[in-house]
Amino acid sequence: MNIENKRFMSLWSYVYVLTILLISMFSQDFNIMLFVLYTIMAFPFIYSIEHYVVIVLMLSTISYYFTGAYEGVYSIYTILMILIIIRILFMQKGKMEFNKNSVVLIVILSVISCCSYSISQFNYFNGLVRLLYLLFLSLILGNTIKLKIDLMCNILPEIASVMIIGYIFSVLVNGSIIEGRLTIANTVNTNTFGMSCAQLGSVLLTDSFLNKKHKKSNLLLCAAIIVLAFLSGSRGAVLAFVLTNVIIIIMHEKINGRLIGAMLRFAVLGTIILSGIYFLFILFGLDVGRFNVTDVISSGGSRRILIYNSLIPYIIKNGYWKLGYGPGHECSRIVIMSLIGWDYAHSHNTFLEAFGELGIIGVLTLFLIIKKSLKNIYSTCKTHKKAYLFIAMLICLIINGFAESYFFDAILWLLLAISRNKYSDMKYNLNKA
């Protein structure tokens, strides 16, 4: 079989994803044998790097759950960089398709990270290495090769569908209830699981909106994954899902002059779906209290507000607004523990995380990288409408990023790299990879 054939590449992508899903269900130990296995299985993707980029992106939505997807040098992200380097050296004859978009900003963020670490009282070297590694990954993917955006947009809903089916199966086998909230496994935070579900749902709902061909199957799977998001109890994930799709519809339909009709259809469909989910909760006796804003406020609100109210004055008072207290979630965890006595892994806000760990220059640089990436991918939508799929994922992440921190997560830096890429002008041929 010709490994450059689209059908083979798609089937091999499903095999690759399902292999990691199955391994993750039974083992979290990523050893040298698995690394070699993943690498050998990834070699065919040299001919279609876009397939592997999408696979890695999807797995990064719950990076610490999928075996081999955690943000470390010893991971699938390194395999991705190896494939890109091999492609440049042997298929592009050493020609690097370099684009300068945001390179200076990434270099600035890297320098600030080193400066912050050098004066940090925590000396958290792993935090510095992890951030520099993610920045290097983002640079390699976003600035050294040209991706075929049409091909990626065709692959993304397919892999998302496989992931959703895998999630449903995994929940039935290994699913865990933590304080009345569903998660894919007892090692996975319910908010993290909910957010992954929300992103997969955003991909399929956006694809249904743009592509009528697979609308019924997409909507069916989308409904299933959003039910899982609700069952996870993650308010932020559900809110991000709803707002993301409203924003995508507004962006797309405003250009085509169909905004009012589209919003009316979305309101009717959304009301039906949300009402159905609500009655399912009541029917099965599930707790809907987490989605009751009045109850949340009357009970004192989210502890995130306590983190923000304590951490921001602390950063300013102690002069950490200049260069931060050092890169790495562990630094934030120690600071937050000392302030409020609760053991939180991070500050639960992407921009506050950057501000605390790298100071004002760090958070402003992150903001500019996101802005330039969104501007680039949005301009791409004028010629490749399905690029809205990646806008949906990035917007969903940014919205939930005001309640969770993704500053040290691969999902953020992969999405930013994809969004700022200077895509190949040649349209994807549906018969070849």
C-alpha cells in the first residue's frame, strides 16, 4: 500500500490515536519501549506531517493523562520535532521554509524566562526547561515549515470523532466520579476533562456549521461529548464551549450578511439541547447545583477569586511584576499555598500565571503572541473557511484560560504555532496526502 495515499494516512492516524488511548487506559508509565514504539509508528507521517500535528494537538488536550503526551523532552512532542527535522533535511533538501511571524516575541519570552529563573528564590530548573522546551516546539512547528491548512482542517474533525468515541469507551471502563463529577480516570482533574470535551465539541459543532456533509454524525457525537462536559461539572468548560460557538457564528455570518438568521437558529437549537441535558440531569438525579450562579455567589463564590485577590497584590507589593518569581507551576503553587493555605497547582488564570512567573514583560509578550496568531489565522479564513476550526479551539482555550492556566501546557503553544504558520498556498488534493 502506498503510504502517501490519503486513505492509508487517515487509517494509520486512527490506529495511532487508538493505540495511545488503549495504552493510557492501562498504564501511565512512559518507558523507552513505548517511546521507540511511538517513534516507529510515527515515521509514515513524514509524508504528511499535518496528520501527526493534529494527532499531537488532540492528545495535548489532556496531556498528563495520555501516556507519552506530558510536556517533557521525553514525549510525543519530541517525536513531532524529529519528524519535522527529517522532513526538512531529506524531503525539502535542507530548505527551511522560515517565517518571521512572532519569532522576536518568542525569543523575548525565552530571555525573560532565563532572567526570571536567574533571580528566582525557588531555583525551579524543571520549570525553566519545560517552558523553553514548549517555546522551542512552538518555534519549530510555527516557523520552519509550511503546513497545508486544507489538509489539517479535513483531518481535525475526523481525529476529534475518534477521540470522542475513545472517551466514551474509556469513561465506561475507567470512568471515575469525584465529588459527584465525572472524569475519564481518577488521576484526571474533572475541569481538565471537561475542557477537553468542550474543545472536541467545539471542533465538531464548528465543522457541522461549515460542512453540511457530515452534519448529522458530527452533531450526534458533539451532543455526546457535551453531555460528558456537563457531567464533569466544569462551569468554565461549558461556558467556553457556548461562547466559542457564538463568537464563531458571529465572525463567520457577519462577513456573509446572515448574522441575524444564524443567531436565531443557534438560539433555538441551543435551547433545545441545553434543555434536554438539564432534564437528563433531573431524570438521573444528578447535581445541577454547580451551574447555579446564585448558589455559587451565596456560598462565597469560587476559590479562584480568593487566589486572584491574594496573588495580584502580592506580586505588585514584592516587586515580582518586574521579572516574576520564576517560571514553572511549582513556583506559583508554593506562593499560593503560603497566601491562602490551599494546595493549588497554579494560579488558575493563564495571564495571571504569566504575570506572576515572568512579570509584566512576560504577560505582555504572551498577549502579543496570541494577538498576532489570532490575526493570522483569521485572515486565513478568508480563503480557507474551515480554518475557523482552529480559531474555535484557540478561542475556547483563551476563554477558559481566565479560570484555568495553560501557560505551561503544550495545547496553548501548539495552537499558537498552528495559528501563526504561513500555510502552503497549494490547496490540498483530497486523493493524496
